[in-house]
Amino acid sequence: MNLVKANRESILKAAAMIKAGGLVAFPTETVYGLGADALNPIAVAKIFEAKKRPNFNPLIIHIAKKEWLQSFTEFNDSRIEKLIEKFWPGPLTLVLPKKEIVPNIVTSGNPTVAIRMPNHEVALKLIEESDTPIAAPSANKFGHLSPTTAKHVHKYLGDKVDLILDGGKSSVGVESTILQFQDGDFFILRYGGITKEELEECVGVIKSKSVDKNPVAPGQLPFHYSPNTPLYFYDEKYLKKNKKIGVVYFQKRKTEFEFTVEKFLSLNGDLREAASNLFLFLHELEKENLDYILIEPVPEIGLGKAIMDRLRKATFKHMVNN
Ligand code: TXA
Ligand code: MG
């Protein structure tokens, strides 16, 4: 079994594997990552192979200290320092012009690199001991649900990684917010753990980039994050007696219909708690042999934007086939 509890000993072992060009899955506060030495192109190629990810998708590199940012990116704007002061370590990824040292396979040939410092003791220790930035996408097969526990990783990628470090459930539960800095402006490429409102409070106006035919972030593809069981937004037309149906409500409510399984993202309607349960619940429901899953939309404020972004993409494939 290559799934181990994260402790000093297992982290040192994992760091040695990273240095040797291996693949290690590790916990972060957002979701679990599938990591390799970002400065070793062969090791990075193994990530794409394991995920079956199309090569055009660039990866986020994870660093252990704020000072490392200067080694891999070029920028000259005090607002970047303000952002990292306020939000690092944490679920904010910055897309900045890259330095030569970052291999093209990491950025898919883009002149920019996505970089963040995760807020998780195990991740930070692993990166520090590896003494190199770690390139890591979410540790799921391409297009599938993101993993928020070590077990999720083991189920889908267990035979593809050298080691999985178990550091418990990811506390944020949705991926980092991706913020690009370009020609003096900030653009959100993916909504995530830090809200637009929080960012604007720190550095002023933030713009959104429209989706085009050649998305820079797969988060911008219309489908993603899908469970294997069909997932639809809650609608009465789906309430059929002869079907096994799972339901995920946003908050506590009474229902007449008898569902096979009922879940509540947050009993008292807390969006943070809802985000942290989102992928977890979908993973659980996927195991229940249901005909389909219904999910209730959440209010699109604060973290609700990141949740609804995931849900629109997770339901897309099933909605068009329906
Ligand atoms: O919370 C997270 O961000 C997690 C944990 C493991 O850190 N990672 C994660 O990685 O979600 P991934 O690969 O699943 O998503 C990274 C996103 C992709 O949508 C990718 O296209 C975008 O970041 N990205 C990476 N480099 C980029 C770049 N240079 N320009 C624009 N987008 C970029
Ligand atoms: Mg992902």
C-alpha cells in the first residue's frame, strides 16, 4: 500500500522520491495535488501521463517560501507583494511572466507561470525538504471530481503514484483562485478559495476573462469536475419513484420525496462549509450506485461563485446528454 500517514519520516521519504523524479500525491488546504519536481521536465511529464491530461494544460507550481517567487517569475508591481502578504500561504494562485528556469512543459509553452504557496503544513514541509518547487495539478483523472482526501486519490490514481501522503481532509475543499496579472490589470481565470471581493479589497478592480475557443485554464472548459454518476441541478421533473436518486441540498430543509440518500452541504447555509463538503459528498454519492444525483444551486456570493462554477461544469456533460 503506497498510502501513508503524513509524518516527519514519510515526508522525508516523499521528498527523496520527488528529488529522484518520482510522483507524490500530497494534501493541500484546497484539494490533494499530484506532485513532481517542477524543474525536472521528465518528472513533470509523468503527471500528464498519470492524469491522462491533454498536454495543453499548464500546471501550478507550489513553493514553500514567499521569497521563492522572485526566483521563478518577473514582475515589478507593489500590488503583487500586497497580495502575497495578505493571502499567502493560501488558496491564491498568481499567473505571472516566467523566468527561463521554469521548463516549458510546466507552462505548456506559455510565457507565464502559475504559482502559489499552499497553506498546509505537510505540503510546505514536503516542498521545503524537496528543495525545489513542486508542480501539481489536482490529483484526479482529467475531467473527474477533485480529491479532498487521500482515499479519493488512492481510488483513482493509486497505481500511478509512488506515494500518497495522508494529511486528512482538505479544509477549503475547492481549488485555488487563479489570478493573472497582465499589462497592469488583474484577471480572474478561475474562481476558488479566495473571493473576488477579498481580492478587490486588497488591490482594487479585478476583471474576469471571457472564455474563448482555446482556454488557458481547463477550469474554463464547459465541462469538468464530473462524477461518474449523472449529476443534474435539482428540478421536480427528476423526482421519479422508480429511480435511485441522491440529493445534495445547500442547507437544511424538509422534503416530501423519498430519496435514496440525502445530504446537506451546510446545515446552516455557511458557504465555507459547503465548499469544503462539495467534492467530498460527490465522491461519497458516486459509490452508492445511484441512477443520478440532484444538486441544489447555492447563492452566487463569495465562495458561492467558486461552488457554482464547479457545479455548472460538473452538470454540463450530463445536461447535454439528457
Ligand atoms: O488549489 C489548487 O489550485 C490545486 C492544488 C493542488 O494546488 N491545483 C489545481 O491544479 O487545481 P489544476 O492543474 O487542477 O488546475 C490548475 C489550473 C488549470 O486550469 C491551468 O490551466 C491553470 O491553472 N494554469 C496553470 N498555468 C497557467 C498559466 N500559465 N496561465 C493560465 N492558466 C494557467
Ligand atoms: Mg483540476
